[in-house]
Amino acid sequence: MSTETEIPRATTSPKKYFGWSALLTGLARMWRATVPALIFIVANAVLQALMVLSDPLVGLNVAFITGLIASVVFMAVTAAILTSAGLLAVAGPAGFNAVYRHASKNFVWFCIWAALQAVVVSIGYAFYTWPGVILWALTVFVPLAAMAGERNPIAANFTAIGSHWIHWILTIIFIGFMGFVAWLLSAVTDFFVGGFVGSFVTCLAVGILAWWWVTAWAAIFRSRRGAFSGF
């Protein structure tokens, strides 16, 4: 996958890609990318569950390191596909080829900025829960901006926040609540089921939720001031 980006012509009056609720818009439009999203979500869930099933000894050994690298790489690929799917689905049909081509063009750029976001948010969580949550909320559009080919993802991120700050706040609140409930349910699933099946179900559910949420964020992001006319 290359770092090539495409910069379409900017518009002065960007189209609004969501209604009164970005989350409901995301839920309605995410299915436009059903094929690419489900293929990678299911494949990632299987791979992560196999890691649990194999139960490699944690440490500096070939089995653990190989499995860890495969796990991280495939999670990054899945995240890139879902982000690309969300950006395309809010505007129209998002078939496998279109989603994959778009993700391929900006994959490395996306990984760099997603990794930087993860580091910043992790530093916040190292101090306490709320600093981590706040840093995540303030950088939520950065991976989307990178996948969209923005040369300055941070500037695009804050432009999106400023353009629709009320929907940004409401979406954060609802996703935070759903994320907390999902975390509780995953803990229950792991306790009562566990093993390959428990891990697969948890990863599958997390993948579907992530697909929905990133589509909602994409609807807000593509509706920001100075947004590009297309991809």
C-alpha cells in the first residue's frame, strides 16, 4: 500500500451528509459498505480469536512475536478499511474495489496518524481516565482526515469539530455510553464463554460497532467547512 494521496477540488459550501443525528445517519448508511466491512471484520475476529486459542507463551519467542505482529497488522488494515468505507458510504455506494483502492492510497499516512493519536491518548490515560477521554474526543477526526488524504490532519480535525461542535459533543456522549455498555457485555462474555468463541464474538461485536461509529464520524467530517467535493 502506498502513501499516495488524492486532493480533490475544494468546495465553498460543503454538502451536509447527516441529518439531525450523525449516529442515526451512520447506522443507515454504513450498510452501503457491507461487503468490504464484513469481510475484514469477520477475518479480523477469526485471527484475533485464533491468537487466544493458540495461547502463545508471552515473551521474546518466535510464536508470540509472529502472532503479535500479525494481530497488530491486520487490526491496522481492518481499521483502514472501515475508515475508508465510512468516508465513502456517507456519500454513496461503497463496493469492495472502491473501498480497498481508497484505503490503499492512504494506508501508510493513515497508520502514522492513527498511531500518533493512540500514543497521545494513551499518555492521557496513563494519568487518569478523563484526560485520555478528552484527548480522544479532541483528536477523533485525525484518522479520518489522514484517510481522506489531508496534508494537515490536525487542522482538518479541528475544522470538523468547529463546524459541527454540537453534533460532535452529542455523538461523543452517546458513543461513550454505548462503549461503556459494550465493555461490560464483553467482560461478561469473556467470563461465561471465553476461549475462541468468546474472543470471536467480542471482536465481531467491536468491529461492527466501530464500523457504525466511524461512519457517523465520517458524516460529520465530510460536512465540515472547506470539505473536499469527493474522493
